[in-house]
Amino acid sequence: MSSGYFLALRWPIRWRRSSSCCRPLGTRMTGIFINYRRDDAPGVAGRLYDHLAKSFSRRDLFIDVDAIKPGLDFVKQLDTQVSQCDVLLALIGPLWLKAEDEQGAQRLQGDRDYVRIEIAVALKRDIPVIPVLINGADMPVEAQLPEDLKSLSRRHALELRHTRFAADADAVAAALKDALPKRKSRWPYMAAACLVASIGLGSALYLWRAQTPPDNPVKVPPAPAAADNSASQPAGQTLTLDDAKRKIAEAERKIAEVEGKTSPPQPEAPSAPAPDAKPMPGIEGITVALGNPRDGVRQAYPQAADSGSGDLSWPLDGIKFFFTKDDKVLREIMVEAPFTGSVDGIKIGDTAEDVVARRGQPYAVADVYGGSGYLYHAGGNILRYDLDDKTKKITDIVQILDR
């Protein structure tokens, strides 16, 4: 059987206040999928993952477990998982080609072999597929591979040896950085927008000044008696525009002073409800909550896989649990495809307009995964909806412990 690690790289989060309009935001995460055969190179995949986590974020790590969800097409499930990555590492050990199934047939030639399916999907998508030869394993030649894997033999391979693991793993990390798609900077567009706005504002100011006659005489009526007689002006006196503005401003100031002394105190306007007044909505089908201890979450979800860093994931249902390092309490719950439940009536695949219609405008928008997410206060914690930039639809929903 195979298993794999999926490491999603989150770009640094930059906060910005949301505008009054709803802007569909976000983009698909950048991902590294580690494909390996468990009985071929035991422990190597996990060790490599821990080393890569020093260069890339392990925040969205999940493990592709052996068990396939009953009743669903496992080929389609694997296709969905691999389709989320941008680079696939194919770990090839000494027994990679020799592995056999229960009937003694070569696993790699079987249509149900996980390793074959995952690599074939990546090759078909024409994304970078990097073979990593474990402890002196030979690179398979084309004649040894099934039809859908033959192009793997033409991919440049890297070595990963026990005797110089750190140096080889650093070389793998460097190759990944080169292979991952580069994020396009938004600053050129923002700078251009600011430049256009500045030019427009300057032009408008120039036209306004050009069309306003200097020292245009105006007739100023007497100021209200309640303000102050010194602020009054005899009817019919001619003033320049600047003088008139100064007189009006002085009169308004005097009126404000009088009203402030004589008007009864006004009752304070009712304060807006606290941002946390609205409770955190539950996630349909999930029985644990933020702040729960890790042992309790593990007991409630024994089928969830351990990432190796203490977090838990259930990729076939699109559920991930993240815990604090010190006291091991649940700090984040994330759901993504193929999760089919809802959060406050909102599901994966709904639009930004659906979110705003249900929850109102977010208090902030965060750059997440190279895109953005809508953030809401909820029950003392934070609820975030992330949206895909191309489809304008929700890709994942996250509950975050705010402490």
C-alpha cells in the first residue's frame, strides 16, 4: 500500500480592512505531494517531511491514508487529492519495483496500486514530478514501467541517502523551491491604481480652481442673533469668498458653543453589539470544538491520521484538526473538499455573495494561500472563509481559536 504526505505552502498573511463591497478573493494553495510505498522505504517519508517543514509551512499537512472511503471510486478520490498539488515527489526505494500484492503479482502493474495512480495523475497533469532515489535505489527504465508511468523514466532524479540525509534533503527542498509556481506580486497593480487616482485627483483640483473666480464678491445675510452679534454682518455688505468662509465658520463655532451650554444632555446612542456577540456556528457532522484537548479529539475521530507534528487529518472527508504546541488543545478546525457539510448554512463551493448575505461584511480580509479569506468574530474566536480567485467559490472554512 502507499501513503503520501501533502504539504500545502501558505504565503504570509497580510491583514487589510474590508471595503463595503464584496470582493471575491483567494486562490488555490501551492502544494507538495510526497508519494511513497510504505514497505519500500519505511520512515523515510516522515523524516523527509519533517526536514521540508523547516523550509515550508507544515500548517496544511495531511496524510493520504491507505483506507479508501467505502462506496466511492477510489481512483477519483486519489485524482482529487493529487489535483490539489503543484509538485509531486516520487520516493523510490530498493523495493519500489519488486513490491508484490497478496497474489504475488507486481504491485506497480496493478490498476489499483496507489503509487501508480498518484504518479499517473501527476504525469497526466504535466506538473513537475521529481523522482527521489532512496539509499542507492536505481532509477527505473521505461521498459520496467506500466504505460501511464513510462514518462517518469525521463524525469531528472535526486538522491536521498541515509549517510548524508540532511544535505540530500536540502537539495530536495531547493529543487522544490525552483519547481513551485511563483506568486505574482500585486504591488505593480496597486501602484498603478494609486498613480491613476493621484492623477485624477490632481486634475479635478486643478479644474475646480480654474473655474472658481478669485475674490468673488458675495452677499452675506446677517448671522443668527443667537450666535453672537459680533459675528453678524450688516445686510448687503460685500465680502470676498475667503472672508465669507471665515465668517461662516466663526458663526458656526459660536452656535455650537451656545448649543453646548444650553442644550440638555443627550442620551447615549445604544452601543453596537460586541463583535463576539454572535456565537461560533457549529460545523455540520463535527462533534468536537475549539479548545478541546487533543486526546478527546483523537478519541472522537480514531480514523484521523497523525501528521507527525501532533496535528490530525481526515483527508477522505476533508477535515483537519490543528493543536497548540504547549497544552495540546484544539486551535483550528478546517474543512475543505470533499467535505459536504455546512457551517452556518454555508458550504464548500458557495460564493462570496453567499457568505456576505449570511454573515454580513467581514471585519477584515486576510491574504491566505496567496489569495484571501473573509474573517468574522464569532463567540470569542475567529471564523474564516477562503475563496478561490478563479471560480469565486469557497475552498475551505476555518474555525480559529483566538487567545
